[in-house]
Amino acid sequence: MSLKIAFIGTHGVGKTTLCFDLAARLKRLDLSVDLVKEVARRCPLPINQETTFDAQAWIFHTQIAEEINASSKFEAVICDRSVLDNYAYLVHRVGERPEFEATLTEWIRSYDGLFWVPVVARPSFDGTRDTSASFQQEIEGILAGLVERFHVPVHRLDARTRDSWVVDVLRAMGLPSEPPQYQLFEES
């Protein structure tokens, strides 16, 4: 079994926490799991509103490389962002770039499930991400436009049911929410 799930959405919405929660559930289902953590945090160039074309190109291509690496070694890969998110930040800074769009449209099909994590609060400072609510909303709007423009199939998580998001993801992927119970005693 090979499974790749990505959480998309603007910054500060809880994608990272959701990734770790889902990974724990998949491990309990006895799957080997790896996380592709948000690569922007390791970018050697400026990110957020000060980002550059080079920074976003680095992030976009590093995301793909890390997904390839993880997918070659693990049964399940959970991505804290997708190439679509990375492209949204690039579009915000420098506009649409056709040379990235061919790769984007091809790569977006490699995900078995894309889950949109909605904005439930303004971003809080985490040491890296921008805390501007307007920047958060701008990225959210660009992502929405890209999803529509590229006809990307996404599962939208409901902001009102945050406590059940992991179960919602498992259900959408056709996976059990709990590990199978083994019969310890024979029935008479």
C-alpha cells in the first residue's frame, strides 16, 4: 500500500498539528509513516511577506524532492502542505509562472488525498510564520483561486468539527479510524 496525503491551507491554521495526529493514527493501523514537514521553515532565503522568487522556487522543488524520498521508503506519507500551497506563496509574491504550472498540474495528481484546513483564527507567532491576518487571508484567497483554476479535488474540513478532523480524513480515505481488534478467544 502506498498512500500520500497532504494538508493544504494558509499558514497558522493547524496543519502541522493535524499531520502529527494523523501520523499517530496511521501508525496504530500498523502502517510505516513519514511526515514531509513544512519545508519553508528550512529555507535559507526569506519567507513570508519578504519572500523572493528564488526562495519560493527552492521551497517548491524541495517539497517535491522530499515527497519522492519519503514515498520511496514508507507506506504512508503525510505532507504538511502541498506543491499547490508552495505555488500560492510564489503567486502572491511574483505572480503566476507558467514554467511552474506544468509541474504543478502533473504533481498535484500524485496525492491520494488533499485536505483543506480552514482558517479558524488569526495566526499566532510560532517563531517563523507571519502573524498578519490580512496576509493569511490573501494566501487563502489565492489558494481558493488555484484550486478552482486547476480543478484540484480537495476535501474541505469543516471548521465547526475540528475535533473529528482526523477521523474525517481516515473516513474519506477509506481507512478504519481504529486498529482492527484481533479475536483473542474462539467463539463457541
